Amino acid sequence: MTRLTADNLDGFFPKIHYLDGYLEETTGLGLRALACEAAGVAEADIDFDALSVAVVPVTSGKGVIRGFSETVAETIRSLGIDTVVTDACDVAGVAEAVSHGFDIVLMADDDRFIAVDRKRGVFSDNVWSTARGYVTALRLAAGGSLEGMTVLIIGAGRVGGTASTMLLEEGARVEVVDIRREKTERLARNVPGIVPRFDLAAAISENLLILNASPGKISGRNVREGAIISSPGVPYAFDGEGEAKAKKIIHDILGLGVAVMVVSAANPRDSHIREEIKLG
Ligand code: PYL
């Protein structure tokens, strides 16, 4: 999974409101409603005003990313939820969040990012939530159903792999391409029913519906006129030609995945753990 950088995160705060408006324009739903739709939560089932969330900075591994916890907190505040970043990091930060009685606690190390509903012992992770959010955005941007439609997934990593199973469940015909052939082949072995592709340019140029979960740049030369692209991949992949040719490109670096994590963890009717599909 691509590790975010402080540069990726710089200037995200003002964009969170742009993201809300852009999602409304491209999917018909703003950030909170889209997150609820993705997580299968009725918005009315969550008392956003009463919820309290703590984000705990984690110093393990490659350490804290400047701006990460604040960006996460700002995203959650934009949903109408009181949110703080704990003063302490790591275990002391979790102890601070629990002792102050926060309902949901978020924390991320270099490998996993989870939102824990403390009282119910339920958590959702960022990979599942990002896949869920961007699959849902694609479905809505494509008119409300992916049944019988072909979707190309670019990137056979954790988000792309998790999204592939979700798209199959939505009745789509799913093609997957990764620049590393062995990753495409591994996903095809693990997820029966997906169609492996081995020529990136050809796969992109032949598809109108794309979920881009890769960190690579995508040449506009290959983007089809009128393509609808749901793109959680970081960093942003598209050039001017691709933006001019695509009908819609839905992208943000963190907000939609975080919003789905929180509403999923807060869902009073669902006590399932929501985490990525583990591939062999
Ligand atoms: C969750 C993001 C989405 C894409 N890549 C993932 C990433 O960058 N993970 C690392 C997050 C580290 C956070 C650091 C902190 O500031 O608390 N431990």
C-alpha cells in the first residue's frame, strides 16, 4: 500500500468541502450520505451529534506522518462528529482515548489503519472501507447498477483485490491488470471469476468503467472518451488529456475511506468486523 506523505496531505483540509460537493455532483450523494450507502448504514441509525471520536498518532515503524492525524480528524469533523487527536501517541494515546470515553478510536501504523468501536469491540479497516467507498462511488456515477457491466481494476494490491470481490458481488464482469504480471496472476488464482489482463494500455483503452487502485501515472492517451473512473490510487494518476476525455474521475487521498471506516464502526445494526480480503 502506498504510504502517504506530508506533501500529499498538505492543503487537504479546504478540499474536504470540495470533495463533499464533487461527490454530490458525480454520484448524487455528499460525503456522509455516500459513506453510509457504502457501509450499508441508514444515516438515521447513527446519532452523529452524540458520537465522539479520537484519532491516535502512532510512532511505530516509519513514524508519524505530519498532518495525517489532523487530516483524518478534519474529515470526521466534516461528517458532524466531535473529533480530537489525542495528546499522547501509541499506547498512551489509546489509554487517553479510552479513559476519556471516546466511542470510536482510530489509529494507523505502517501496515494497518483501523477504526474501533470501543464499546462493541467492532472495527473496520481502511482497505475494506476504501474499496467499499470507491466501488459504491463507481456504481452511483455509472447510473446506479454495475450488473452485467465490465469494470477494469488497475492495481492488484490490497484495495484492488478487495474491490474485485465487491464488484463481482455487484454482478459486474471484472477485469484486473497490474504492471507486475505475478500480482495479476496471484489475484486471478485467489478470486475465481475475475479476468486477468496483461497489457495495461490495451486494457485501459478498451474499458469505460475503471477502478484505479494503483500508485502509477495513467496516460490520457489510453483513456476512452466518456470513461467513468473511480480512483482511490495515491498519488493522483491523471494528466490533462485523461481529465478532458473522462466523463468523471472520482479521487481523494484519504477522505472517503475514513468516512466509510467511521460510519461502518458506528453502525449499531452491524457487529461484523470489516477488513480487507486476505489473499493467499
Ligand atoms: C492509510 C493510508 C492510505 C494510503 N496509505 C496509507 C498510509 O499512508 N499508511 C501509513 C499511515 C501511517 C500513519 C502514522 C501516523 O501519523 O500515525 N503512523
